[in-house]
Amino acid sequence: MSSWGGGRVHFREKKIPNKTIVPEISQPVQESPQIVPETNEPLSKYVLPKTTVSNVVICCIALNEEPYIDEWIKYHLALGFNHIYIYDNSNNYILKDKQTDKVTVIHFPGITKQIEAYNLCIAQYKNKHKWCAFIDCDEFIVLKKHSNINEFLKDYNSHDSIGLNWKMFGTSNEKIYRDEPVTSRFKYCNKNIDIHIKSISKLSSINIYVSPHYPVLLKGNNYDTHSNIITGPFNDKGSDEIACIHHYYTKSEEEFLKKINRGRADITEKKSVEELTEIHFKNNDVYNSDAWDFYSKHL
């Protein structure tokens, strides 16, 4: 269960054994050239020899993101990400045509599949890439002091994982969908940083994902951009001075209505329509065009 307004989220903790865990895979992935583990044996038995070909990638799961995903892909490739892995949670493989030399789309239908997708990505690609950001398609990484993601991560190379706090964006009083970039339509956000984080982690340091916000690590810690240790999905010491994640959760009133009336890939429950009474009053405090300023330069 997650929160978009700043409230805490409670996760049911799972006991994590000392050895590396391989997630149970309920469905084989058609596009992958590597072997998919199906037992709890060590990952080293299944992964290929180390052949790192790129420094930083993204893993995400996508459902009902067709109107927005082109912008999201272009934005993060412009930010310097070398590759993006999209687990398409639709029943009919609707994002198949988004596949390119820098975007891999894997058909991954089913209910509550986000954590499974993350762990599958780790098992298959941990020897191919150094860093991986685990974010959603309504989340845009914003860098304040660095021109690209590789320069940013150079400053944190001694860490095994970096947690970036959310900056929550509201409706900007938009009532209906307009066929324009998300980062252009929504430029008003909460004046405060949100305590929730999402993580960019060294794949070789991850044991398993049990929460969409942070990994359980084999070694090291998850840190914020000021090198404070983060021990869970929240960081109340978080800052957006160096980097943060713009979270466009609601978008317009029309888009939010559609979202709460159809499930999401990471949860089984649906949000209440009662939230509509508050959406135009939340997260619309201050003007912030940082994401659009960056994206518009790369159109």
C-alpha cells in the first residue's frame, strides 16, 4: 500500500535469510536471452559471466502508460541512462513497439507483479550493468547539480545504493487530459519534500526487493544525497538540493479518475473516489518547472 499525499506506508516485512534469494518466477520471459532461475539455488549458477556493457539503467513495470511513456523514455535517455527495461503489465503486450536498441520491453501480465519484475531484472542483468534505478513511469529523476546521471553517480561511487526523495506534483488545477508532455502540463508541487524514496542501486549489491522503494542489500547501505543512511522506504532527512524524483501521481482530474477506477501494477486494492475531493488542494503549493526545463531542451 502506498501514499501520494505524504502519509506513511506500512509494509509487511519478510524475513530475509543470510544467503542470496532467487525470486520465484511465475511466468517465463520471452524476450530474455538469459536463463530464468526457478529454484532457490544461488544466482551464480544461472547468471552469465560478468560482461558489463553499460553503467546505469532503469527497471520499471508499466500498465496503462501508453499516453505518457514516450516522454518518460526520451527524458531519461536524455539524462544519460544507457538502457531501460520495461516490464509491460498489460494483457495484450501493448508496449511491444517501444522496443529499440536502448529499450527492452518484456511482456509481464498479471496482478501485483512489480516486486517480481524487479527481482527478475536483478537476476538476469546484474552482471551486465553497474547501477539500476527502480522507478515508475510517473516518476522523473531530476538532477540539480549534475548534467547527467553518470556524473551524478560518480560522486556516490563509494555507496552501494542511493535513495532519492519524492517531490509530489498535483493537478495544477487541470480538469481534463491534454495531449502535451506531463512535465509541461504539471508545474505545481508540494512546497515540502516527501519522505518516500525510490532507489538507484548497484545491481551486484542487491539481495532482493521486498518493497518498491528500496532493496535489501547484500552489503553496504542505502544513502541519501548527503550520505545519511536510509533504513527503509522513508527518509525524513531527505533533500532536493542535489537530486530528487518528481512524482506526477494524480495528473489531471480526468486522468486521476481513470487511475483509481482500474488497478495498478504494484497493488491489488483500488483508491477511493473520495480522494477527488482533495486532489486540487494537495501538492499544488509552489511553481516548479525543473523537469520541463530539462526535457524541453532535448525535444
